[in-house]
Amino acid sequence: MWVFAILVGLVLGVVATVAAGRVGFLPPVETRLGATPPDAPLEPRDLRDVRFSLAVRGYRMDEVDALLDRLAAEWEQRDARRTEAP
């Protein structure tokens, strides 16, 4: 009985360690901005092209994509107003 409880505890500990990303099975998080150099200013198209790496405890892709689309649209509108202003 005690052996079974110890084995279950060990398995849960290993699963928790892997899920937390502390073992190294998961790739490092890397945000890709396409061909944009890190020191170059971002453009609206850069926001539309950005992709985030997935992780065990990832994110809601639809929410991130919606936010990026909104930011890119607002940025484009701001740039259009600047070019129209005297």
C-alpha cells in the first residue's frame, strides 16, 4: 500500500516538473517577427506577421491574434492621419 502511494507521488512530481518546463523537454519560448531586425522600428505588417511559440501552459491564440489585428489597424489609422495632417 505505501509503495503504491510513493510511486503515485513520484509520478505526479515528474509530471509537474515536466509541465513546468524545468526538465528541458519543451523548446525555449521564441517570438518570431519575420524578417524584422530586433533594432528596427516595428510596422503594422510586423504585428500581423508575429507568431508566438506554443507551450504546455500556452495562450488563447484567437485572443492574441485579435489584439494584434486591432493594434495593427489602429497603427495604420494613426499613420494615415499623420500623412493627411498639414
